[in-house]
Amino acid sequence: LCLAVLVLITGVNLRGIVESAKAFIVPTAVFVGSIFVLIAVGLFRSHPVSTVTAAGHASALAGNASAVGALLLLKAFASGCAALTGVEAIANAVPSFRVPRVRRAQRAEIALGAVLGLMLIGLSVLIGRFHLQPVEGVTVLAQLADAALGHNWAFYVIQFATMILLALSANTSFGGLPVLLKLLARDNYLPHVFALKADRQVHRHGVLALALVSAALLVFSGGDTNTLVPLFAIGVFLGFTIAQVGMVRHWRLEHSRGWRGKALLNGFGAVLTGVAAVVVTASKFAEGAWLVVIALPLLVAAFETVHRAYGRIGERLGLGRIPKTPRRDRSLVIVPVSSLSRLTSEALTAAASLGDEVRAVTVCYPDSEDRAQLHALERSWAEWGPGVPLVRLPCERRSLGRPIAAYVREAAAAEPGTRITVLIPETEPERLWQRLLQNQRGAVVAHAVRRETDAVICRLRFRLP
């Protein structure tokens, strides 16, 4: 079921941010509205209307739970902070807002914080008013709905809305992480393919990568929320802490008006979220938090490796420096052929327009049947008279790409100042399924030439009428 929901969310997000927001706005609005109705009705209740939901279930509290220690307070603080995770998605998705982006994102962040704060405070007040305690197998929210609204249709509306919202809550990551991957790719810490946008203005590769990692986590954890939620919370709190520390450094370097107060506020936030991260990691270490402790250093090492690789590539390409003035070299175009057809004529025509010299090459094998086909091709070639020489490339083995690559190397060694282009003619079928009928000779030749030579590869697509 979890994997099916993941496939649904991935498909919706691949259609674009606007489409995903439209698809998920209804269940979100129903959930938020039902929670506020529950709070409003519950505030006018002096006692629970119904306790059917919790009846017969054992208490989840330990029998000796009497004192409130420092560790319990810290754990409660961390759990409370975990309830507010998700607000970071707006900060991550600022580039996706319409102009003025920062102002719109600030308004959305304030609205989200106000809604979450009111819901959390309201539910906490009702828990104290109705003297609810956690019980095995029943959520506190289900107990609240039962106590405030009764065990009727309204109770089931809240339960169903909660289930749908929890199923779709993964969309938060799909809205923020692809944008974050794009920023990392822009700064050369991830492959540049993550910075590309599809036609629907969505970072498709980021969405697909997130879906694959999410599926792996679901399979690894068996869909157990007790394992997945700590992983999410630790990552969020660490991100909050790093971001707040970065803002402190930003204010210190900028020295704008009121920078001390802003730096103090961000520093205080960094301390709070850092404490929450430590507490959640320590309390949930055996339940799966150890995976984050191992994965984060590996991710940082991978980012640094990619960054260094891009640095070396940029140095070799001379990025940021003025290159030499372009010049025109003599060019030789080599065209692999196996038979005579309209495709051959189109290929030689294109080659003649690209290079100073054109040579057609054909690979020949020692089998009698292959020799007969070669003689037939040479007779047809002489009769046709295209003005382009046909060069035999004998090969003892049934290889296609290597003989052509070897001939390219020989031509490059014989004429050092010549630019060599290998033009590979291929047909473009009318229908997609007809690609299965092709023999993939062009792909084989292109792979061999790309791997073994420095020649330019040109793949000519001839569309069938």
C-alpha cells in the first residue's frame, strides 16, 4: 500500500508543481477544517462525550511513571518540535514561488506556522481538559475526536482525513528536495542532470531519485512509522541547525541594521534544534536512527567527491578563461554502409556537405554468404557511381564496431591535422514500437568509435515517409 501511494505521488509530481498542489489541496483542507471543528467543539465540552474508542485498551504508560525527569522533558520537547516539521519545505521551495518570491514565501511561512501552532495548542488543551492518556492501539487524535464529537460520522471523517493526509504527507519532500538537489547541482555538488527542468517546469530527475530512495526506505523499514519518523525528524533538525548557524554567520558578515538581534535569534534557534536532534538521535538510535548517523557522512563525502571531479573537469576545459580563436581544419567524413538504399544516398549527401573528403566503409567477413553480399554491394556501388570510394574493412570475427574504430585510428594517424567525423545513418521509424525491429547497428558502431577514438560522431536520422 505504501509503495502504491508513493507511485501515485510520484506520478502527480511529474506533472508539475501546480498540478500536484491542485490534487492535494482538497484532502489537506478537509483535514485542517475538521481539526479546527474538533477544537472548537471540544472547548465547549466539560467532559468527554464518548470513550468507546479507548475502552478495553491497555494504557501505554509504565506502571512506575510518576516523576517528570529532565530526559522526559527533553524527549517531549523533541517530539513537540517533530510535530512542527514541514515548515522547512516552504524555505526550500522559495525559487518555485511567483515574483516577489521572498515576500510570498514569508507570508506562506507565517500562515503555516500560525495554523500548526493553533492546531497543536488547541489539541494540547483538549488533551488536558479530557484527561486523556495514551493507550495501546489507539491514537490520541482518535480519542480526542471521540471525546469531542462522539463516536459518529464526524469521528470517521476525521479518521479518514487523517489517513489520507498521512498518506500524502510525503508530497512535502517532493516539493522541496528536487529544488534542493537543483541548487546542489548548480554548485557542482551533484550531477548537473538534477538542475534540468522538464517541459512542465518540474525537476524530473530529482523527483525520480527521491521516489527510488523512498521506495528503498519503505522496503528496508517495512513501512514502520516508528522507524521512518525518527529518520525524518533527525534529518530535519540537523538541517534546521545548519541553516540557523549559517544565518548567524551571514548576519555577522553583513553587519546590517539590527544584526545582533537577528544573529541572537538564529543562534537560539540553532541551539534548540541542535538539542532536539541530539535527543531524537539518542532516544531512537536502536530503532533506526543509526542509519542517519552512517548515511550523513557518506552523503557529505559523495558531495565532496562530485565537487572535486567537476573542479578537475572545469580546469581541463578552461572554464572561466578565454579560449583560443577557432580555426578551420581539413575534415574527413567516414560513412559506414552495409547495403545500397535511399538511406545510403541521404548519408553520403549529408557527408559531402560536412567534410572536404568522404569515404564509405563496409565491414566484410570471410564467410561465403558474406563474401557474396560484399561482391553484390561492390557491383551495385560501381554501377551507381556516387563519386565516393568504398573501402573494405576485413574482419575475421563477427565484429562491427571495432574494425571501423581501428580504421578511424589509422586515418587519424596518417593525417594528423584532419578532423574526422563518423556519420552513422539510421532510420527513424514512424511508430515507437517499430524501434524493436531495428538491428541497433548504429548504436554498436557509435559505442565502439566513442570508446576507442576521438572522432566526432554524427547520427543521421532518416524519417521514413
